[in-house]
Amino acid sequence: MIAASMAAMLCVGVMGLAIQRGATCTVAAVEEVLTQRRAHRLVAMLEASLWVAGGLALAGLAHVAGSMPAGHAASAWTVVGGTLLGLGAWVNKACVFGAVARLGSGEWAYAATPVGFFVGCLSVMPLFMRPAASTLADASPLFHVSTLFAVAFLAFTVWRLRPTLRALRETGSANGLRQQIWSPHAATVVIGVSFVATYLLVGRWAYTDVLADLAQTMDAGSVRLLVPIMLLAALYSGALLGGLTAGGWKSTRVSAAQVLRCFAGGVVMGWGSLLIPGSNDGLILIGIPLLRPYAWLAFASMFGAITAAMLLYRSFGRQTAPGAKSA
């Protein structure tokens, strides 16, 4: 158990480094769609889900996957939760992935984001409490087609790794490989593979789940939470290492306004995670790979909320800018 935990910490540390070096963030993905008219970051995040799905399918065929996390029934609460998750990410200027990346870059105000998320999960306000989400007893649809999916995934893996191997062969050094790995698109592959390895070693883990569980138990010394807390520390350590080794790390001065914004964004994301239930790291790395409809609906709602908030803010900004014509 100790060896498995240590190996899992290493995998999660690599995940944190990949999140930071690849600048993985749903808010950044929406920004790219709106400003550059391309969806490279969005596709990259969904590819992380694909790698998790492929890894779990192969593990299932090898009978080493263990029991899969249960899914939840989709409902109107799922949409509300996804919307709050998106609005919180917009206020925060980063989703829960992006907050890790930016903290690893030396933006210390983002240390307030997980604190806010924790406080949001403590909320007992009736507005943010939903009836217990219906748990689905059925196995994930992924495992109904696991053999066919695994074969297709292996073919995809060979095709996907060809550019990386070609870059390494052409440059004759590790520099080309490094450039390939830490592009946003390829970094999410590292995230997906690291997550699968962590899951096989210690079971389901998502860092927002750790914060939510802490909020529910209020016992940081709980034996059940000891390994997840260690993994949480490894995630942030990996992100900080990624920032320090990237060459552009810079410790930034923290203002009260920044801390308040990050804290408030974390609170709203915590509320959203209670309603779904789950946050976007769990949606991308657990729900979507297992083909759970609630996860797809929640992520789509989150993406739509961020898009709507950005468009409305830009429109309002243009109308109120100096020299703008009044209606």
C-alpha cells in the first residue's frame, strides 16, 4: 500500500506539472474559441478524456480496473450546477485546472481558489442544496463496447504518437520531444495517462473531490483522507515544479482584489460542484470518459456559461467605454 501510494504521488505530481506546462484551462479554451476561432484547447481537454477512457477499457479487459465510480442521473440541477461552475470559473479567470496552472506560475492569489471551493462546499444555504442525486446502478456504457473500443484506441495511440517520435528522430535530441510534450494538446495526454495510472494504484481521485470530502468530514486527520490529501500536495508540488522549470516563472504581487476574486470564484465553483455533483476535473477525467450523460451535460453547461459571460462582458464593456455611442 505504501509503495502504491508513493507511485500514485509521483503520477499526480507529473499531472500537476503537465497542467501547468500545458496551461490546461476551460476558460482559456473558451477564450481561444471566441478570439482565435479555433478549438485546439477544447479538443485537447476532450482528448484527455479519450486517453482515460482507453486506459480504463484496457484495464477492464485485463481485469485490473476494479469497481468503476457510479454515475448520476442528469436533471435540471445538472445544468444549474454546470452553469454555476462556469460562472465561478469566469469570475476566477480560470477553472479548477487553470487555477492549479496559474498558482504553479507564481500567481499566488490563486491559492485562494481551493480555499473558496472548500468554503463553497460547506454551504448549507437551501438555494444550493439539492435532493440527493440519483445514483445509477448500471455499469458504464464504455464497458459494453470495451473490446471494440480498446482495439480502436490502440490504433489511435500508434497514430497519435507518430508526430512525437518523428520530432525526436528529426531533432536528434530531447528538446524536440520536450516541445511536443508540453504543447497544450499533448500535455493533456500526459494528464490522462497519469490519471489512469493513479486510478489503478489507489482508486478514484480528483482534487476537488478531496476538498469536498474535507468539507463534509471536517477532519483533515481522517485515515480515509490521508492518501488523497498527500496526492493533493503532490499535485500542487508538480505544478510549482512545472513553473520553476519552464523558464518563465515569476512570483507576482498579490492584491486584496485578486484574492477576493479568486476566493469568490472558488466559492461559486464549489456550489456548482454540489449540484452536479462533481467539478470539471472529475467531469473530464471520470464522468466523460465513462460516457455518463450527466457529465457531458454539466461540462456543456459550464462551457456555455463561460462563453455567455465573456460575450456579455465584452458587449457591456464596448457600450460603456469612453467615446462609445449611446443607444
